[in-house]
Amino acid sequence: AVDKTTGKTERITITNDKGRLSAEQIEKMVQDAEKYKADDHKQKERIEAKNGLENYAYSIRTSIADEAVANKLDAADKKKLNDIVDSTLSWLDTHQGANKEEFDAKQKEL
């Protein structure tokens, strides 16, 4: 290294051993990522199924509230649909940890 103002030259050595991960630590992290990849995929599918059910229930609720659809349904049918949607949404609130198959079955039921 050279100090530009004084012109003084000094030899320095840069090492790569402080605050860095070792090759073994990096390899362990890669192995852990591979090990948990399947679990992550299952969790992703479960969350997508939950969100799909929730979106479907809210879209039905919105459709029922739409005047174009509401005029075509009689009061008993609207009440029945609202009750089913409310039941599904309350089920969602109490079953946050349900698996993908349960969410899919509930959506088919809806």
C-alpha cells in the first residue's frame, strides 16, 4: 500500500479468516437446505390451498353482494350461501394448521 501524500510504501497482507463461514459450515447449510426442501414445498402447497379457499369464500361473498347476482337469487338462497361462507371462514379461523387435503376438501364442499 502506498500513502499518496507522503509516498511512504508499506506491505500489507489481507487474510480471509475472520467472521467468515468455513467450507464445512457452508456445506452443512446446503445439506440442511436440501433436507428441508420437501417440507418447504409441502408447507407452500398447504398455504396456497388455504389462501385459495379463503379467496374463494370471499369471492362468493362479493358475488352475493353484487346487485346483478343478488337480484337473481331469492332471499332464502342468499341466506343459505352467506351462512355457508360464514361457516367456512370461521372454520378457517379455527383450523389454521389444517393440511392441504383438508383445505381442498373444504373448498369442494363450499
